[in-house]
Amino acid sequence: MKIVQISDVHFTRVDFVKFSPKRLVGTLNWVLFRKDECDHAPLSRLPELFCRLGVDLVLVGGDLTSTSLSSEFEMARRYFDQVEQAKIFIPGNHDQYTPGAHRQKRFYTSFKNHRPAIEHRAEFFTLKEHGVEAHKIAPGWWCVALDTAPSTKITSSNGIFSEKVECNLEEVLSLLPPNDSIFLLNHFPFFQNTKPTHRLIYGERLRAILERSPQIRFYLHGHTHRHTIADLRPSNLPIILDSGCAVQKSSATWNLIELKGSTSHVHAYHWTGAEWKPFTTQTFTL
């Protein structure tokens, strides 16, 4: 099986009419700083490349938008409609950027993960209602997705691993077959080594779950815009994959995860200025 991990595509529409204090700050930040750091043009190459590579599943790790405008969600939806593979979406902090977008669940109006007929009790949980969603993606493999992205204060980019999500995640993990393997997909890293306004609040509780859940083989996240592959199994933690930012002009990246029996190959791709090319591959025995 071949799985793409991509995150932080930040489709953006500048609109000073649909005003909120936080959206104004985010829009000014985009116009003054981030606009020159991003390039969406290389994304147009990916749908055809995914087909050529034989990709089976695309995991989209949040921040599809910049300020949660309906027009931004429409831009992101139109783009991902071009991707033929099965897809699993989770929201990032920019997708629930304002109180209105979060209250109206605007992300979930645009992106509804396809759910086949429910065959397992864990599949009754949904991101929209429970903050946790389990997808069986292959024999012996699950993707468990999290929504830890609330609307936060005007200067905050925090996530929150709430008590509700914590309890639901614990229950989902208890329901899954103990010998199966899991990708845990979340927008935020669980480490508390970023600045306070960008952290996952109560991330240490998520780390505790990871430490006692060896069936979680991979922890996939974005948010930082820094590509990372780190095997933390010696510390009783999973293999950590940060796909980076797929539209960062100087360092656009995403990951291709290839499962072959008890072996996994992680191919990291970057934009060279002319094409998407793998720049490193790491192999893990699971």
C-alpha cells in the first residue's frame, strides 16, 4: 500500500469585507509576510504524480485554508476533487480559525470523509461529533484521525487535546484489534518544544497515550512547516512524520509511505523548482 501524507496547503482568499478581529490579523499576516513565502502552483502537478506513483490513499493533515473563509474551503475542495485516490481529511487551526467557522463546523461542510458501511464498533466515532475517527485502510492497518483544532484567541495558534477527545481516543484504541497497527493522524505535534502560542495544550496527555500504545506505529502531523522523520521507538513512542508545508516556496515537502509486509519505506518529496523529487528515503522494520 502507498499512502501520501500532505499538510498545510493554505488556500487563501484576501477578503477584508467578511471581517472578524482574528481574520483581519491573519489576512494582514498573509499579505505582509506569508504570501511571498508560498507558491501553490506546484500543487497542480500532484494529482497526476499520485496516479503515476500508484498511490492508494491520501492523508490530508489540516490547514487547508488560511482564515476559514467559505471561499477558501471551496478552493481547497475543488483542488482535492482532482485527486482521484481515497482521502482522509482533518482540520488544522487555520480551518477553525474564527469562532463562527468553528461554531458552524464549516470545515465539515466542505470535507466529509468517505465512510463505508460500518463493520466495527470503532467506526461509529466521527471527527465532527467525537473528535476521533477510525478508518480501516488495509488488512491489519487503521488510520485514527483526531480533531484537536478549536477556535482560539486572536494571537493563538494552539491546539487542545481536550478531555473529550482524550476519552474518545482511549475508547477507540481499546476497541481496535490489539494486533493491528495504527497511523495516528493529528494536525499538531505532541511535543511541547514550540513557542507557547503554537503548542498542543495538554499534549503531554497525548504523549502518555502514545507511550502505552505500541500498536500506534506512526504519528503523523503538520503545523510546524518543518519536515521531520524521527524514529522514537527506543523512547516507547512511534515513528514521527511531519510532512512539512506543501506550498512553502523554499522548502515544499510531503511524504510517501510505502507498506510492504513488515517493512515500511518513507520517501520524502520536495519541489525542486521544476518538479517533485524524492530527497530522502528511510526504511523501518515494523
